[in-house]
Amino acid sequence: MEQLCPRCHEQQVAKSSTSNAGRHAGLIGLLIANSAASYNCPACGKIPLAEFPEEFQSGVKRKRTLSILGAAGVFALIIVLLFVREMM
């Protein structure tokens, strides 16, 4: 989702990179860390989500929710596969 900075209206905002902890925690950690990432403007720095237009906020919230649900789904799938493996 491309969005201009709500402060300077000149630069495109970019999502901040995920932390090393998120990368080292595997797929589930990466999904959760990516959903919590903030947005940064090259000129203005970190921009809170509340400063963006409502349609951008709702899109970000929807993507974050789907990312968290995806992480929970992957975790549940791993648990089910481990349980099935133990039953064999």
C-alpha cells in the first residue's frame, strides 16, 4: 500500500524493518513482528498510524488482523501435526 506522509505530503512512507527477534522466531514470529511494524517517512521519521487517513488505517488494521490469524493458524497446524504424529 503506497501512501504519502501525512506530515510533509512529499515522501512515500515505508514499513520499518522487522526486528531480529521476529526473524529468528521463525514463520510465526515473522508474521507477528511484521504485523506490529510501524511506518516511517524518510524526512519525518516514525509516523503513528492515527495520523494516516481512515481508509489507510482500516487497510493496515485488516492486514494486521489477517497476519495474526495466519500466525495462529500456522501454530495450530503445527500442534495438530505433532498430535497426529504421536498417535501413529
